[in-house]
Amino acid sequence: MIRSAYPHHLAITLRWKDNDVYGHVNNVEYYSFFDTVINDFLIRSGGLDIHGGDVIGLCVDSQCTFKQSLEFPGVVDAGLRCGQLGNSSVRYEIALFREGSDEPAATGRFVHVFVGRHDRVPVPVPDEIRAALEGITG
């Protein structure tokens, strides 16, 4: 998929520590970028209260396909869209783009199940979050 297929974007500055001994961003950091773009979106657009809200999202599935290496210094443009929205779950589709490229360096999916903060029992996706996710449904 190309950059325009993702309606939400977040620029993430690469850090020196993101590189590994082979001179490129380590694979574990790609998952961190996924987590960052998703949670930034949920907090800013969906009103998710990560510190005191009654509902939280737990990751139950994730996957990443590496296509090109990323390296410090640079900025990653993380593209996000909602691939599937269920009653209590959402499947995000993410792409990481190098500066100036329309082809992704990596693509992936990340599934959240929304649960009660204390009992961890699935709950419906909160209305404000649902509305935000509907706005980026691909």
C-alpha cells in the first residue's frame, strides 16, 4: 500500500539508540513505532485516558513485514488506518515510511481488545474511540 492509503500519520524521530550493531533500526523498534502511532491517535483523537480511564486496550495480536531498513538519523512517518472494527476489538493496519518515500519500509497489523481496567473483561469500544476509528477506516 502507498502512503495515501493511510488516513492518519505521525512523524516519529529516530533516535541513536534505535539502531543496532548492524547499523539499522532494530526490528523490536518497529513494534514500538506501531504502538506509538496507535496510542497517540487513541489519546488525541479518541479521548483514551491511559492513566485513569475505566477502559484500556490490550494488544492480543501483532505482526510486522519488513521491506526496507530504516536507520538513524531520520524521521519515520507512521501511517495508520482501521482495518476492522468489532464490538470490543479493532484491527489496525500500519505502515512505516522513510522520509520522501511513498513505498513502506514496513507494514503490519495490531489488534486491540478493549477491556475494563481492573477486571480485564472485554467491553464495547467506547463511543468516542469508535467515532475516531470510524474516521480512519480503510
